[in-house]
Amino acid sequence: MFREMRRTDKAKTEDEAVKVLEECTNGILSVNGDDGYPYGVPVSYIYSDSTVYFHCATVGHKLEAIEKNPKVSFCAVGADDIDPEHFTTNYKSVICFGKARIVEKSEEKQKALEYMVKKYHNEYREGGLKYIKNAWSDCHVIAVDIEHMTGKGLAR
């Protein structure tokens, strides 16, 4: 169903790929956009239990695209070190494929939003929790349930 990675010499283990997802602060969500054009949009996210979570407004292009076709890809790029002498770039990246869904359960939504506060604003936790409460009805949390993931980096 999913293609095998061509450069298997650069393949990372699942644990290494998860570590990249946990360390990165943003990624690109790609959806099937308007008129069949792909639409890639940067998002802040968290990774938990084989799922990528991000928040968004209750209306908009990415949400409409997900509602039409929940199949998405998500890419995060970690280290990016250009090596001009060897005409290459040393990097770590992860690509995930999965189905996106609006999180309906309040507990799951709360947990994801609290993880985002911890990841991005941990020193302002109390303010972050108030912000969640005030913005609750104005945002959705989207979960991408990962079906396939590959990690890539320097050759072993």
C-alpha cells in the first residue's frame, strides 16, 4: 500500500523517527486541496501514541480539505546541516501517512491541548490552561492517526 523507501541506507528505525517527531517544533501537513491541488501548510504539533495532534480554527482550507478527504501526509525535518564540501545536506526527517480526524472527545482534546502548552509554553502553564479554557469553542484539535511512517537521515 505504501511505497518502500528508495534510499534504505538512510532509513531510520521507528524509535529514531519518533525521536525526530518529538524534538521538532513544526511540520508540514499536506492535504488534497481545492481542484485537486496539493495543499501543504506548516503546523505546530505534538506527537503521542502513534498520533500527531495540532489545533486549528473551526473553519478554513485545511479543515475543509480534511473533511473531504481525511488521507494526509505529515513531514517534519530535524537537523539540517549543509555540507558544501561533499555536495550534500545532513538532516533527519520523518514522513507520516495517515487519516486525519477532528477530535470529538473532550478528554482527548484537553489532553492534546495540554501537551501543546507543555511543549511550547511550559513556563506559562497556568496561563496556557486559561487560554485553552477561553479558546475551547473557537478551535478544533485534529488527530492524524499514523498508518505508515518512515524516518530518514545520514547513511548508517
